[in-house]
Amino acid sequence: MSPAATSTMAPKTRRLLITVCAMTATIMQALDTTIANVALPYMQGSLSASLDQINWVLTSYIVAAAIMTAPVGWLADRFGRKAVFIACVAGFTIASLLCALAQNIEEMVLFRLLQGMAGAALVPLSQSVLLDAYSLEERGSAMAMWGVGVMLGPIMGPTIGAWLTDNYSWHWVFLINLPIGIATVVGMTLFMTETKRLEHLRFDWFGFLALAVGIGSLQLLLDRGEQVSWFGSTEIWVEAIVSVTGFYYFFAHSLTTDEPFVRFEMFKDRNFISGVVFMVVIGVVLFGTMALVTPFMQNLLGYPIQTAGFLLGSRGVGTLLTMMAAPRLMKMIEPRYLILCGLLITAATLYEMSGWSLDITQTRIVVTSIAQGVGLGLLFVPITAVAFLTLPGHMRNGATSITTLVRNIGSSIGISMMIAQLTSTTTIMHARLTEGITPFNGVLQMQDIASNLNLGTDSGKAVLDGMITQQAALIAYLNDFKLLMFLTLAVMPLVMLIGTAKKAPGAAKLDEPIHAMD
């Protein structure tokens, strides 16, 4: 299609095509946050890597994406959003191909670093594109479409990854990005137009490096903590000290320089601050629950990965349905009340999950998952719309990168917190349950149990230990679900921080779309 043809295209058609490109970029990046997880055992053998080495396939991507998310806003303002977006999609696609062709663990970690660096910009820039392409009245629908990719990608990633790995090979976990990436680059080249480049901007290297050190060390701490016994390890102490030091110098420098790396004036906006706070909550609850439900179904209930993935995917069904309805609901109900309703539904489903047992049926899991998806959908769309409701248009590039960054940090905190609590509680409960295993325990002396469980043999002791471990793990999972429920309930009063969604007089210029595609 020639440039002349695209210039005469109907505005709505052109906007639709830009929306599709933004969505494919979002889905591609969101999928890659979890799609490679299930393929790790296969990669380990193929790349001749140890268990500790293969985990760096995930860690390298997470750390690189976290560090490079922060400068996305500056890059888009300085070099133009279209140029940066296309370069990042192309880089992500090329890095995906390199990951599929990796011959050893060193190459894989390097290529995953490159993939994380390029993929960091995809979600915030796609959100920024949609915010500018739609008017204030249509922004709820735009954020609903964008949210589908952000929320469903991590949920469906393990299922798609398991299917590709089982039916083809782990290489296809990365190769699947090639056709999507190529189509997205072509679409962006044809249909997007460039935003104004602010060539006077200068990059705050000290601020960026300090923030990169703080975020990178924090992500390493959260990702590696469980593997090295948290603060019982020298590595974690070093990472904690380096992270605190990095954040200290970042804030000290940013608050005293004329051109800081992050524009702190965006945090003066009440609605944006509220959005940032609840984005952290979404990251903790969404990814914290995902980190628990999948191993719960696999390790305790004995479901294969694809069955567990499909059951977990039912949560995506509830999220999808709610996101489609949320824009209409926002026209009738204040977003803060929808957010409160979403928190209540999410808390109710977590309470239900805290009562699960080893006899839980698939039907009950699906119903609970769909209801939880409804709750998360009622949270995500209103929060995203409210966060940018009163924020000036020239701050959107930086603001979208900040919201993406805090959501990612929230997800890392949620996963680490839940897994650490799960491991600790399992150990404690195993010790407590074992205290009751004595020769004087009347239950163990009952004829039916004694005939099937001979504690005088090694096999009998192994069977009993397996049963105790299973029960200890069950208690730990249920306690984690309850902890997430209390966290969700605890943030409910923060809904009052959100201002009214009614448009204030004189705010029209502030909220008008930039029309980046005109």
C-alpha cells in the first residue's frame, strides 16, 4: 500500500489498523513474560545448562525489561514515538529469532537480555498510542481493548507455551513471534505517523544509571531470593544494599536537577497517583495468584500443564467479558465505584480459594476463576482510564512507562512474596504435623491404617512423609490465598484517593487526543 493510499484512507479505518498494530505488539510482549516458563526443562537439556543457569533465561529478560522501561518516555519524546516503536518491535522480533537459534546457555541469556530491552517499550508505547488516538469519551473502550492483551497474555502464556513445546519444540516458543512481529512492523510503517520530536531534550545519564542500578538490583533480589535462601545469603544482602543506594542517588539527584530523568510533576496529579498505586495492587494480586494456582493444580491436584493452563485460562474469559462491558459501565457508574466492586469480587474469590481442598472439582475451579477474572477486569479498565484522565497529553509517554514499570515491579513482588511465604509455611506445617507421628498415636494403630501403612518399613515411612508434605503444602497454599485476600481488602480505603471522573470546566484542551495518526 502506497503512502498516498494511506493518506486518503478513512480516519476510522486508519485508526482501527493502528489499534490492531498496537494490540499485536502488546500481546506479543505480554505473552513472552510467561510463555517460556514451561519450556525451561526442555531448554535445560538442549542447551546443557544447570538448574541455576537455566533460570537466568527468565531472570535476564525480567531485569532487562525492568531497567529499559523507565527511559521509554524520554526516547519517544526525543526521537519520535513511531521511530522508537518500530525499532523496538523489530528488535524484539530479531531477538526472538536469535533465542530460537541459540546453541548454548550463554547465547540464550544474551539474546533474552536483548529481547527484554527491546520489549520493554511495547506495552507503554502501545498504551500511549491508543490514548492519543481516541477521544476522552472513547478512551474507556480503547483501554479495554489494550487491557485484553496486557491481562490475557500472562494468563494464556503457559498454556500456549506448553502446547507448542509438547507438539513441536521449545524453539517455537520464540519463533511464534516472527510473523506477528513482521506484520506489526509493516502495519506501523504504513499507518502510523510520527509525533513531534523534542530535539532540545538532554538525557539525564546519572539519573538513568542510578535508577537502573536500583531497579536491576531489586529485580535480581526478588527473582533470586527463593533460590539462595533470601537474607541468609550474602548475594541478597549485596543486592539489597546496591538497590537502596541506587534509589537513594536517583531521588536525591532527580529532586535537585533542572532536567530530571523522570518528570515528577506527573505525580502531582491525584488520579495518576491513584492509578499507580492500584497498578501495583493489580501486579501483586494477578501475578501472585498465577504463581500459586498453576503449581497448586499441577503438584497437588496432579493435572498436566495443559489442563492446568486451560483451567487458569478460564479467568481470562471473565476478564475479557468484563473488559468489553467496562466502558459502558463507566458511562453510568463512577470508575471508583467500579474499582471498589472489582476489589470486593476479587477478595470474595480469594476467600473461596482459601477453602479449597484436594477434592476440589474442575467446575468449581472454573467458576471461581471466571469470577476472579470479572473482578480483575473491573479493576484494570477503570484504573487505566482514570490514571490518564486529567494528565496533560505531553506527559503521556513518560506516564505510560511509569505505570508499566510499577505494575511489573508489583508482579515481581507478588510472585516473590507468595512463593517465599508458601515455602516457609510448608516447612513450618510439615514440622508441626510430624510432631503427631509417634508410637502413641491411636490413629496410626487402627487396623485399617496399620495394614496399609507399615511404619516399620522404609516404603511405609516414605508414603507417610509424602502425605504429610502434601497436607503441609495444601495448608500453605490456602494461607497464601488468604493473605492475598487480606491485601485486597486492605487497599479498599485507597479508592477514596480517586477523584471524580466528571470532566472539569476548562479541561477539554488537556484531554483532547493528540491525533498522532492525522
